[in-house]
Amino acid sequence: MRFPELLLGAIQRSEIPLRFEPGAEEAVAKPVTEVLEAWIAAHQPAGDGSEFDAGQRALVERLLEELNGSADLPE
């Protein structure tokens, strides 16, 4: 499963009246995804190239890939 599918499923199960307009779920998901992307990206280390920074950088990159749907969520 990918994050965009998970988010759209949550939106579809919500009680938000979307009036059954085509693309409504995606329109609701977009600002949520954008704020999550900014929040995750803020954790990108500016660091000194330490082993910790490399691990942090790899985690941030993986989370951003999952967020934009280019990587599956872990099982």
C-alpha cells in the first residue's frame, strides 16, 4: 500500500461532505500531503556528515518517497 491510497481511503471514510464531485478527495488530500511534506523535510539534517546525520537523511528521504507515493509503506 502507498501513502496516497491510505490518505484517500481515510478521506473517503470520513464524514466530510464532499458532494461526490470528481477529484474532491484528491483536493482534500493535497494540502494535507503538503503540510506533511514540509514537516518531514524540516527534519532534514544540515549536519556535518556524521553517521547519525546520514541515517536521519535516509529516513527523511524514505518518508518523503512514501508520502509522494513513489515507495510502498512498510508492511
